[in-house]
Amino acid sequence: MDLKLKDVTELLNVSETTVKRWISDGKIPYYRLNNQYRFSRSEIENWVLNWKQEEDFSPFVEEAPKEKLGTQQF
């Protein structure tokens, strides 16, 4: 548990909000230590390698909000 939330956001080049969403969705391995999110570097590295093998989930692809689809005005 050598990484803090900020370390993971920098390592993965994503926002804190994204990592927190992955936590709440149960998609990323994490620990709680003194009310802080902590991460194991080796678990995060393995997690990134594993998601590349799965077809139905990529943590780096954001889905467009459904209510926003097709609502652009020109």
C-alpha cells in the first residue's frame, strides 16, 4: 500500500474523480487506511495489464452520458 490517491491519478493520468468512481464501482483494487485510500503499486500494475485482456471493460474509455447523446444543436 505504497500509493496514495494522488499517486494513482498521476500514474494512470486520470482525474481524482475518475479513480473515486472506479473505487465506488469496485473496478480498481484499493485499501482504506486511516480514512484514506491506499493502493499497492504491484496490484495497480497488474490491474492495468488485466483490463487490457478484457473486452468489456477499459478503465480509460469514458462512456458518453446517455441523456446527452443526440442533443447537439447546430
